[in-house]
Amino acid sequence: MDDALVAYNAGRVDGAAGQRDPQIAEDPEVGADYRIGLLDGRIAAFHLINEVRGILGVTGSLFERPDDPRAV
């Protein structure tokens, strides 16, 4: 059980950082726990970015005109 929690936490940290460790993800014992943590970390990062965008009042896409300061 401890290994599963460690793998989940590692996945959550990696997901929030936008990284993935393929060796842990493919591990037959803890790979599934790592991948679930990875997904949870990515979702948490998305929600954080969404909250920051809301606080800053950003409504449009940042990718339509990324160099135009008026696009924000």
C-alpha cells in the first residue's frame, strides 16, 4: 500500500510539472497508481491556471495572437 501511495504522489507531482516518467508509468505493480496521480496532477494544474486567468480577467485565447499585448 505504501508503494502505491508513493507512486500516486510522484505521478501527481510530475503531472503538475508537466512531466512523465515512462519507467514508473509502465511498472506492473505501481504504474496504474502513478498514471492516476499523473492525471490528477494535470487536472490540478489546469484548475490553477484557470483560476489565475479568472483573477487576471483573461477571457480569450492566449494562442490567437500571443505577441499582441492587447490580446489579453
